[in-house]
Amino acid sequence: MTAADSAPVAPIGVNHIVLNVRSIEESHQFWTEIVGLRFVGKFRQRPGRKMWFYSGMGPDGLHHHDLALVENPNLPVPPAGWQMWDSPMAINHIAIAYPSREAWLRQLAYLQGKGVKFDRRIDHGMTHSLYLHDPNGYGVELVYELPRDVWEGDIDAALNFAEVRPHEGAELLVDRTDVPVFGTQSRPSN
Ligand SMILES: [Fe+2]
């Protein structure tokens, strides 16, 4: 028997998220053809109900699942647009990580080529991010992670850094690499 800790064990992070969706086929198309997650399985133990599973591709291969969808046709119709601060949806947004800056830019070009419309684009202190929304009104943030030494010196300052970038046209694919470093004196003035 193990002695009880006096404090909770720190988890390593979020393992997966499960979204209620109005149409599983509609959401399947979004999460596979737009976001690029792999479809890995269906739950078959509850006849008449639909729960499908999706994964990203990590350095060690597919995860068992990062996301699952549960179909519930009775969900309320979401608002037409998405906004960060006044969305009526219980889920504000979900961030999806791409493996590198180059991969993220390829993904942006791919989506732009498909005619996908974006809601906003922000350079944060720890990620560069493009926002859109899924068919259920949940925000989706597509990110690439900046190097740890950029943000770990002052995570709170990095979280408070946000520069709006163009999310349309050729400027969508112009990404800044002279990023500020937090927690040091070497922060650029611009
Ligand atoms: Fe976010």
C-alpha cells in the first residue's frame, strides 16, 4: 500500500476531448478534411448511438485518440459566426497542434486553397495561431508551438502577448520569425 500524497499528482496534460455534435457525418468531414485528424475507430457497444474517434500523428505514431465525437441531433443550432469573448457555446475553442512552423504554413495554404474562411489569426507568445470554427460553433485554433526557451522564462507574459495578423489573402502565409522572448531583457521593442 502506498502512502497518500499530501497534494494531487500533476498530470502531464489533456489526454482527449469528447464533443457533442449535431451530425456526426458533418463533423467527421470537418475534423478529417479540414483539420486533418485521422479517423481511428467507432464505439460499437451502444447500438443506435454514434461515437467516433480521431487522432493526430505524433512523433511516435498515432495516438489512440485525441478527439471523439458523440452525435446528438437535439443540440441547439449554433450561432452563424464565432467569437472569442461572447460565444454562447460551452466550449470556447480547442487548440490543435501541427508539428512545425513549416507544417502549419502548409496547412494554412491548404485550407486557403479549399476556400475555408477563418475567424482570426493571432501571434501569441507561445504559439502562432489561426482560428476557425467547426459546424457546431466550437472554436478551433490551429497552432504551431514556439520553442520552449521563447516562453518558459515568463509564461504569464507570453500568455498575455497577442498580435493580430491578417487572416486573408497572400498575407495569411507571411509568418513572423523574429518572435519576442519572455522573461529576458532581449525582448524586441516592436
Ligand atoms: Fe487558445
